[in-house]
Amino acid sequence: MRRVVMALLATMLGSGLMIGLKSRPIATLATPLAEAPLESGTPGATGPDGQSSVPSQAASPGASVSAGTSTAPGGSAPTTGTSTAPSSRPPTTSAAPPASRTLTGTAVAASGFGSMQVRIVVTNKHIDSISTVRQSNRPGNTANVLTPLALSAQAVPSGSCKTQVSGATYSCEAWKQSLQSAIGQI
């Protein structure tokens, strides 16, 4: 029985607080209770529609007054609250991130074993990814060996194809030529 009574009291108290907060204008909810709006017509008061009822001549030229603030006698700057004057610093504009482009190299014949063709994705002059569009039928690992080398060098891999990919000299040379044609489009 005691728990039921406590639960009912807590519910009534919570409901009362919610109704009390809901009846206050939104602008005054952000201010502490000590800075609650004064009577209508005084600096910092809000009207029934929630708008500030501060006369425009209450502040001196160049001074700004926000809801919930008051001005010192003589029209000096606000004594509490925050200013609603526009910021003196220019608005910040963020530059759009550089657009990435997809470039496809020419298809190069691998001497009777098919052809090799490479596609690259670049941002500015940085090669983001390399994919092989056409793969010759001599060994299938040519692109798997050369792609990491080209990405780390950000260029066509240097060195002899005979040592880089064993048994795929023609395919390796065709892959490198296709990559060079794609890089030439940057």
C-alpha cells in the first residue's frame, strides 16, 4: 500500500512539473529562475506571444538586448544573458572535398594471350585504387602482384616484368602500358 501511494505521489509531482514547465515560454526555459521575465513593458520581459516586449529605444545604438537581459541605467551594454548581435567574424565556408575521378587505360594486347586493361580512381593526383578491367589468360596473378607495387609507388612499378611476375612477361608489360595510359590522363 505504501508503494502505491508513493508511486501516485511521484506521478502527480512529475505531472505537475511537466505542466508547469510547458506553460512557460520557451525563451524563459533556458534562463535560470532568478532571471525569469519581469513585468510586461520592462527590459527583458516577454509578451503573451513569447516575443520580447523591450522597446527599441531601451538600448543605446550598437548595443543589443536579448530576451531575459536587462540594460544598466543610461543605456549601457546588457548586464546579463547573451548578445544577439551578428558575429564580426566572417562565416566559415568549408571547401568541398576533392572529387575523385575514375580513369580507364587503353586495352593492350598481351601477345596472343588476350589483353590487359586497367582502371584507376584518383583524387587530385593521388591514386586511390587500381582495378583490372580485362585480364589476359596467362597467369591470373599478374594484377594481384603489380597492383600493390603501383599503389605504393603511386606510379607504374619499376623493374623488369621477368622478375616481378614469373611466366607472364607479356601480360605484365601490357598491364603496365595500360596503367601508364590511365595515369597519363590525370
